[in-house]
Amino acid sequence: SERGPLGAPPLGLSILTVEVTRVPVFREVTGSIAAEHETNVASEILGRVSAVNAHPGEQVKKGQILVQLEGAEFGFRLKQAEALLRQAQDHYGRIEQQHAGQAATEAQLVQARTSQAAAEAKVDEARTYLAKTEIRAPSDGVLIERLCEVGDTLTPGRTVARLYDRLQLRATVPESLQPHLRIGDTVAVRIDALG
């Protein structure tokens, strides 16, 4: 055959450059997707659901209100407790002045101080119960399942929602692939069911 000048290919043929490239190898394996950590969110008090603020599949933030219980009764209890506290504070102030002028005894002063402390405790308790009408997400996550609806009556301990922090894939890897995988490797995964 005729050769071209200085090492060129024979006439009529062309030179192709060969490159080494990586070609991804895909293997189909059977597996399941599950939450790495799952959290059940429950009501701490007896109450009726007035609003549900999160839906399955929704990303939620720590502290976000998921479920709202009717709080009118607890709000009323707080106002009553605050009114009693104001009365106890006023009474203690009067007894303290009388005690300073020796018109009230030490026992009366102690009793007034004890009444004020009891009233403060009732205010704290009422605030705590009112706060529990807002059922909040304990951490960031995705809502897996909502287990209550508006109008439901919740009892203490009843789960109202389930959250997960992130998903993980659990799959059986064939022995033929195991020598090619190392702990910490990143692999691309396609999940047909999720598109």
C-alpha cells in the first residue's frame, strides 16, 4: 500500500485518537428506603384538635407547630391564675408593710409569702398547659404520617405525627460487586418508583 509522508497513515485512512474513559456500570439490586431516625410526636394533654398545620411529605422545622389544640379553657385558667397572683402580691405587699410597722406577725408574713409562691406556681402551671396546646416538631425533618384531624379529641400520649430526619437506602449488594466498593464510597442511585 502507498504510505503518506513521514509516518502518515496509508492514503484513504484517517487517524483516530484513543482515550481512556470511565463508563458507569449500573446494576439492579433489590432494596428498600427507610427513615434513618424516626420520631413520634405525641400530645401531652387532653384536648380537641383545632388546626393541623403539616401534611405528609412536607419538610418541617424544629419548633414548627404541627397540631393546634383548642386553648380557650387553658387561656381562661391562665387569666384566673394571673388575677390570683396579683391579689397575692398585693396582699403580701400590705402584710410586709404592716410587719415593718409591727402591725403584722412573722407568721402572717410567712403565710402571705407562701400564698404568693403558690399563686406563682399556678401561673407557671397554667402557662405550661397553654403552651402544650401547640404540638411542635421536636426537630427538623419530613412528616411521614399525620395521625389526627381537626375535631379529634387527643389523649395524653397519643401520637399525632411521625417524622424522619433523612432517608437511607438499604440494599443487598451482590458478592461480585463487593470488591469494588469501599466504606465511604459515593454511589449514584436511581429509584424507579420515585422517577
